[in-house]
Amino acid sequence: MSAPTPTRPSPADETELLSALCTIRDPAQLRRVMGELLTPSEYAALLRRWTILKMLSDGHTQRETARAIGGSLCNVTRGARVLRTGTAATLTLLRPR
């Protein structure tokens, strides 16, 4: 008996997932879905990245941000690089606040 051949997610799978997530309007429901899709550490990493982007867009320095999140300057530098492009898709989520 041979082992099943692993299949990799296709671009269609990604589109389906993203489309499904876009239908969720309730933060509580989205939190539940994210909790089912991600491990607690994956969810914490996502939240940390969001916090980095939010703090940087609010004008905090990279060092202040790293200190506040208890992370490394390298993590914060990645977020700063994303925001520096000026065309980051994340900016559209941060601006309405």
C-alpha cells in the first residue's frame, strides 16, 4: 500500500479561501474562523505584525515599536519597509481609523 501523494494548495484554493474570508463581517465570527485555521502562535504572530504596522503608521519609531511589542528590531524593520512603499495594501486598512 503506497502513501497518498501530497497535494499542494492551488491558486484556486487560495482564491476560494480569501473569498470566503471576505464574506465575514462580524469580528467575533472572524476570530472563531481564524482560531480554527491558525494555531495560537500563528494567530499571535499575525496580531503582532498588525500591531507593528499600526504603531508605525501612527508615527512611533521602530525602536519604540520593538520595545512596546517585546520583539526584535528586525521584525519591526520588515513592517517599516512594507509601509515605506506607500502603495502597501495594508495602508488601506490602517487609514480609516
